[in-house]
Amino acid sequence: MHMLKPAVVHACVLLVGVSSAAVAQVKLAGDATSVVGPVFEVWKFGNDGIPQPTVDGANTVRVTRASQWSIPVSVVVPVGNRWSFDLTTAYASSDVRLSGTDPVTRTDGYTLKGVSDVRLRATGHIVGDNVLFTAGLNLPTGETELNEEELSALRVVGAPALSFQVPVLGIGTGGTLGVVLAREIGAWSWALGSSYEMRKQYTPISIAAGLPVDFSPGDAIHLSLGSSRLIGQSSMTFGLSADFFAEEELESGTTTGTAASQSKLGPIYTADWQYQVASSRFRELTFYVVDRYRTEYERENVKVNDSNANYLDAGVRSVTGLSPSTGLLIALNGRHQTGLKSDNLLTTAGIASGTLTLGLQQRVGGHYSLQPFVRVQGGRIESGDASSTATGFSGGLTLGARF
């Protein structure tokens, strides 16, 4: 569980944590929309790579390169003028290269590919326009029973420091129920949201010896408070959220029976701020800061020292009109993630990096859009006592349709 936890938690945050922020953007009336966005991402680590323990913990390999092809798909279908239903899934193929041979897998690299879980969500107004209800379901279509090579790949591509678009394929069956209360107070619009996430037991690891490993993730409660207002013709938004987790259990088979271990994630607190500037020179000019702090987690009711971490993202995004149907996207982003000092895995690594994104926003007719982009990243990654330069490149094309 210590190896799997960061990737699993990251995927769950993506699934449930966006609901309160995205609720305001969900289209509740009009045409249905669909988006397909193939993306290629690659990271390279110095000349010698960065060390990573093998899955048995007995040896160390050096990771020199990690890449992923992914094809996310989403569909949003309004029903009437008060409800909206959306579906998201993805296909991903990940590849990790080593400077030598892994003595456990007997390969010089790892691969992990397949379809991710299918996520369904319904959102609608239930009392006037001030009470919003959301229900989500995670269907376990993604692969969870991983062999040693696939697990080794997950321990790299699932690292939050690398921010791959599809960090994990499957997290088992889960469901979420939430409600958002909205109200205007003076010049401010306020929203208070809460949700409860339920997650079922699944088998994350398929060991060659045939010994079962079952993971029971704890349920989670998510609370959020957001507000926005106009400042002249510009607008400012800020939000606060907190995630609380129940106890988790990992049960593994042994030659003499079963062995179980318990842990509990500490609360995670997030603050975000966004300022959208009204300017005749830009179609969009947005400054933003997001800071997430995760507290220490417990193992067998004892807090693990140095298992807390802070994740800071800040940047600016602009879109300049080149023609009535074409816009130029330029975005700058800086990240500083401390990572977890309690471990030396890439899934708990920290990073300090900068990112430049260039792209186009192209409308085609009245129902289609094309958004190609390229992105370059550079910085330094730290895993345990080791560190390395890290350079990243990604490119993709988002295809949108309205029907």
C-alpha cells in the first residue's frame, strides 16, 4: 500500500475533488458536447537517471525516461435545462526506460497500458437555482490486477511530480454523492459544497506466486467553500477545501494464512485563487495560484514522520485573438512540490519546475473546435536523498464537437 497509495490518492482526487470546482462550469442546457484529446508526454532524468527501488525493495534501478500516450474522451449531455450527465474515460500506454536491467522483472524497462475506469456523473438543480446536487459513479473498467512489471511502471507514471494525464488506470468501484449550496451576499457569490465518497475493496496486485493482495480504501468526505465577485470588468475567485479519509486496509496472502495492515491518510487542505483580467487585447488573461497541503498519515495508528507534503502551483494563461475564429494560447506555470521525505520512491518525489505552453484555439464551423498545443518543462526532481535534472515535453490535439 505504501507504494500504491500516492497514485491511488491522486486518481481519487482527480475523480472527486474536481466536482466542486467544475460544477459551476457544467452546461445545464443547450447542445451536447464531446471532447477527444490525444496527448504524448515524456520526461528525461539527467545523464544517469534517478534511482528507484525495485518492487521487492531489495535492489535499486535507475530510471532514465518515462513517457505516455493517452487519449482522454469525455461526453456531456444536458437533459432539459436543469440536469446534465457526463462520462469520461481514457486509453493510456506508458513506457519507462532504465539504465540497466531490473533483477526482479529481468527487463530494462516497464510498460503499462489499457483503458482507464469509466466515470459517470449527474449534476442538476434540485431547489431553485441555489441548490446543486451531484452523483458520481466510478466503473472498474480499468486494470487493477497488475503484475510486477506493470506495478513497477505505475510506481513511476503515477508520481504526482510528473503530472501524467492518466496516472493510474483502475481504482476499483466507487461512488460519490454531493450537494452545493449557492447564494449571493452583497457583491460576492458564495458556494458551500460537501460530498461523501464510497470505495469498494479490489485487488491491486497480481503476484506471480499466486498469493492474493486485497486493498480496502477508506471512504472520504470532501468539504469546499468558494466565492467570486466582479472587480470592475474583471473577476476574482477563491476557494478552500478539505478532504478527510477513513482507515484503509491492505490484506495479503502468505504461505501460512493472511496478513493485514492498516493505515489512514491525514487530512488534505487546498486553497486556490484566480483573477481573470478584462482586457481588450486578450480574449483571456488569467492569473492563478493553487496550494495543497497533505498532513502526515498514520500506519498502525502511529503517525509516519516526514509523510507530510506541500504542492504549490502558480501561473498565468493568456489567449490572444489572431482572427475571429483563431486564438493564440500562451501559458506559463511554476511548480514546487516538497514530496514526502519519509520515502525514496518516485511516487513520493518532490519537484521544482517551470512550464511553457503554446497552442492554438481554432473554431471550425459552428460545431467543431481544434486546439493543438506543445509544452516544455524543466526543473529538478528529488527522491529521498537523490536528485536529478528533469526535462519534459508534451504535445497534443484536443478535438471538440457540439451536436
